[in-house]
Amino acid sequence: MLWTVVGTVVGALGWRLITRRSARPARPSRRLAPTVVVVSLVPDLLLLAADSMPGTSVPAVLSLVAVHVATAAVAVPTYRRFLPATD
């Protein structure tokens, strides 16, 4: 849970940086949010490839993927509401 909170706070800081520095912040935000989610899945998917982690299974990795997607599904609308990115 700690890393979920840390990632969400870092995401909010990144979102705020984009909304303050970009002339048209909605455009990069629309592209960047899904890209960050996909990149966050890379370590999870690497767990499937590495045999070094005992107890790693497909259901466990899919659960981690679901956590990343669920967090983004809550965080991005929250960012949009409280840190709006309008053109």
C-alpha cells in the first residue's frame, strides 16, 4: 500500500507540473496517463518472466496489474477534478 500512495502522490505532482507548464495541458495529460499506467505494468509482467521470485503465479501477477489499473481509474479522475488540465 505504501508504494501505491507514493506512486499516486508522484502522479499528482507530475500532473500538476504538466498543468502549470504546458500551454495546452489537456493534450499531454491524455497521452501521458495511459502511458504511465502501461509502464507501471512492466515490473509486474517481468515477474512472470523471472523465476527468481518464489510463489509468483499468473493470478498473483494479474492481481498486481488490477491494482495498477484500479489505482489509475481512481487517481486520474481525482486529478482532473482537483487539479484540472484545461486548454
